[in-house]
Amino acid sequence: MFTGIIESIGTIGAMTPKGGDVRVLVETGKLDLADVKLGDSIAVNGVCLTAVDLPGNGFWADVSRETLARTAFVDLKTGSRVNLEKALTPTSRLGGHLVSGHVDGVGEVVSREENARAVQFRIRAPRELAKYIALKGSITVDGTSLTVNSVNGAEFELTIVPHTLAETIMVDYRPGRQVNLEVDLLARYLERLLMGDKAAEPNASGLTESFLAEHGYLNPAR
């Protein structure tokens, strides 16, 4: 589990094909690895990876086919900059929100505009994730915990202050860039809770407008 508060910017040092998936070396920069041991989790652009080797300047991790298929990790190459965060400990400050490191989908940066000293980003989420994104709610973008400032369909806006730009890879974002998205865990659990007994049915597809109307959460006359 993570907080979404980025601790360091790292660099992809190597990507080696291995048995159908990829083993990656993440050079961790200023991230303190003194308390990291083999098997520990580190979030890389919001993707929870397990350290399988600790060469001193970073860590090696295996990236599965599933991760490559469901995240923007496939776009990374040697030299790519990445956001890093070590897993929560019992004494960690929860400065962002609870982040699992399990990416829900890949979004796309639609626009970037200067807004005084901040930068305004508009990001398009996959259509199936739109229902989990709420005004002033939390969302994780490449591992960074952020507040949603406006929502329009599957697109949402973020206002990024200078400190966040300086301490994350968001300073590199330009329109067209693919980013990892993880929605708020509470939204996921709330969906399953509202489904009630239907959640146990095979191929349960989640909340739909017809489901909500049937159970009195929507006014059919509207």
C-alpha cells in the first residue's frame, strides 16, 4: 500500500526480455534504499513492483505480461524517468490517499496550459473508469496522488503546483502522453457494496444506470 506522495524520480537503467516478460532495472536516485530488502514493494509510476535484486544503485524487478498489457509501462525504455515511492510503514504519514499500486487503466494527456505558476492538465480516462472520477475526489496519475478539479465525461482536469512539477515526472507531460491511472479505492468498494447479492453472480459487470434506477438510486422521471 502507498500514499501517492512521490519520494524520488528514478530512471530506467535497463529492460531485459526474460522468458516472455521483462526484467527491469530501476535506478532510484535519491530514494533511500537502506530499509529495503528483497521482496519489498516499490511503486514505479504507480505500478507496484517487487524488488528481486538490490545492486546498490537501485533494484531489479520482474514486469509480467499482465502489467505490460494493462499499464503504460510498455512505453518505457532505457533512460525514461519514473516516479518512485516505497511502500507504507506503520509510522508513515498518509499525506495523499490510500493507493494500492494496481493500475486500473491507461489515460492520455489531452492538454497542458499554464495557470499562473501552476500548470493545468486535462486527462482522458478510459470510458469504463469515468464513473469512479469525482469532482474534488482523489485519483492517482503515474503514482502521484492528485485532486480532481473538474470532470467532463471521461475527461478530468488537474491543477499542478510548482512543487509537484519539480518533484515528479509531470513536468515532462505533453499532450498525447500515456499515463497510469488508479481510481480511489473507496469508489471501487462502494460499487461492490451497492451491488449487494448481485456481486456474487458470475460476470457481474458493476453498476449501470438501469441497476441504479431499479434500486431507487436514480429518479426514472428525470
